[in-house]
Amino acid sequence: MTETLRRGYPGMKSIKDMPVLQDGPPPGGFPSVRYARRIPSTGPAGFTLFAVTASIMAYGFIKVGQTNHEKRAAKAEKKAARFAIMPILQAEEDRRYVRAQEEFSRKEKELMKNVPGYVIGENLYSGGRWMPPAPRVGAWGGA
């Protein structure tokens, strides 16, 4: 501690008689002053977030791949089933077509009985290639 000057203190006539005492650090030094920003950790580190996000995305891609595989297998199964019943459906359509042609020929015979030289069932077109009749749609037919 520094000495203080008191009036009337014996032995001191002036402030210059006072011994020079300089302030200094305490023994062992001053404690360190914390001047850096030390923000407490508020969550996981960046690498942890990256790793978790990457693993979630990898899991999602795996599930999408599995779902695509299952859908592809179901689609192939459906296609195989359709190919399996195709001959039956074609036979039904052929029977329907034969019945419709017979009905058409009967009506044609009835309508054209008075036309001389008309042959029932003769092709009126000169294409030479057989094609099934187009399906009836819209205002002209059943579909």
C-alpha cells in the first residue's frame, strides 16, 4: 500500500520526503482477462449435421430403389397375366366379329334382294388386304 500524506505527520516536511513507491502487479501476476467471444455450443457440429443428412438421404434413396423394384415386378406380373389371357380375349372378339358379320350379311341380303347383279359379301374396295372394321365410337356407335 502507498503511504498517505497527513497534515502534521512528524518527520515529513514535504511530499518530496515521501519514499517513492510504484504500483505494480501483485505477486503471481494479474488474472488473465477474457476478451475472446466464447459462445456456448447450441447444437451439433457441422460434420454431424452433414453425416446425419447424408445418412437420411441414403436411406431415402434405398427405399425409392426398393419401391421401384417392387413396382417393376408388379408391372411385369400384370403384363404376363394380360399376355396369358390374350388368346381367350382374341377368341371372344373373333366370335363376336363372326356373329356381327353374319348379322350384317343377313341385313345386306334383305336390303339388296331387289338389286340385280349384286353379290352378297363381295369386297367393294380394291385394296386387296383384309382389315377388321374400325371400332364404333362417338355418335355412330356403342363405345
